[in-house]
Amino acid sequence: MREIYLNGRYMPLEEAKIPVLDRGFLFGDGVYEVIPVFDGRPFRLAQHMERLDNSLHSIRIGNPLELDDWERIFARLTFPTPDLDQMVYLQVTRGVDPIRNHLFAEGVAPTVFVMSWEAKPRDPAISSDGVAAVVLDDYRWQRCDIKSTALLGNVLLRQEAQDAGADEAILVRDGLVTEGSSTNAFAIQGGEILTPPKSNLLLRGVTRDLVLELAQEAGMPCAERQITRDELETADEVWICSSSREVQPVTRLDGKPVGEGVPGPLFGRIYGLFQDYKARLRSGDV
Ligand code: PLP
């Protein structure tokens, strides 16, 4: 039976219930994190918890738990195993109001929910053949830096990509790349690894930051700068990354090949560095 954490208690998933006046349900008024766990070790925990703090601060909710409490919950819901990766999902909403009202009510305790699941084994075809993406207009709101549970824009854009036969939508606002519907985006131009700078228009991905860090450590040229739609479409390589996908090569964009239409040489290097990092995390070296 799968166990979850809800408001201070552990219980089977089937028994977990949220009142219908929870603001997460009514307004999408909450934030979340997804944290990979490799062999019982959370991936970049400090960075995920810092982003949680930032998201909570942005929507004016105090962090309901101390770091120790969060860690205890994650440890209870995951287990060390070298053979499969797990994901922890946590969500904090503004809680259950006495009535439906846009304004925050006083003295309402946040709802805290944590669950975990086993990640699907990686499909080796993704790193050898790549994935397809389409370029779509980024019509989301202007606070995409908040990891909000209100994901309707992201959901619709991802579905539109799927309906077009692609795995991800890469989003463009005012002619500039922002990110994917649930990933960050990179374009390689003239040997330089480019990704849009942090701003209110994209989520600062923990995986994105690690990709940049690993590339810099390895002496690969990188820059956080705006990428135009034209630069994306003429890039030698395009990558997307997230906690669930890790780093993946985009080999078809709007039905056309990216570069040679196969994962490029820089992808091969970053993929190797990423796998090395995971191996170090599993053995407790990072
Ligand atoms: N951008 C969006 C919109 C996302 O939803 C996600 C992850 O879910 C990311 C970027 C990547 O973030 P991370 O690498 O922290 O998973």
C-alpha cells in the first residue's frame, strides 16, 4: 500500500482526502516541488528547498515545516535502492477557507502534502535518438518563476505539443525563448551553450543550474543570455532538461531536423557529465 504524508500524518494514498474548500482545489493557490531521489539520496536538496522558500515567499505563505521535518518526511517516503530512481512530490497550499473568497483568510493553516513514486526506467532511445519539440507562443502569466500548482497554461501547451506529435513545447514570448512547458531549454550556437537568463518569465530549474555548473566545470563555453526564435531554429543542438527528464536532446523542431537530426557532440559530453554526477550522488560524494 502506498503511503503519503498529509498535514502531519502518514496514511495510505487511498485514504488521503482534501476538503473541497482547500484553496489549492478552488484557485490553484499553492506551490510545489518535484525532487528526484537516487539510491535514497535527494538530488540537490538545498536548491529545491531554497526554490520552495522563494515560491512560498512570493505567494506570502510561511514555510510550514523546518528543513529537518521535510527531510524526515522524504526519508520515510523513499528508500535506498540502487536499481530504481524515485521522485518526491511536495505541495503546500494556502489551506482550507471557511468560504470561497479570493482574499486570503486570516489564521488558516497551509495544507501540506507529500508523496513519492518510482521513476520510470530511462528509455535509452531518448539519448540516442532524441525527442521532438514544437515551438509555441508562451501565453502564460508573468510570474513563471513561481513553481505554482496553477499549471493550466503549461498543461494546455504540453497537450498541444502532444497533439502535434511532439514530446515538448518550447515556448517563445516576444520573439525570445523562455522555456519548455515543463522543462528549461538550451540552444547550442557556434559551440556555445546558451540558455535564457533567470527572470520572472521562466522557472529557475534546478537541473538547468546543474547543467550550467557541469558545463562550466568542464570548460565548455556557456552563456545565460536571450535566445531568439531564429537562433533556436538554426541551432546546432537543442536540449531540454528537468528533474523528471534529466537532460534530453531535441533532434526535431517543428518537424525539421535540429543540426544533423541526431544528438550532437556537446549533448554527448553533457549527458556523460550528468550521469557521472548521479553516480557521485549515489555514492555520497556530492
Ligand atoms: N520549467 C518548468 C515550467 C517546469 O515545470 C520545470 C519542472 O517541472 C522546469 C522548468 C525544470 O525544473 P527542474 O529542473 O527544477 O525540475
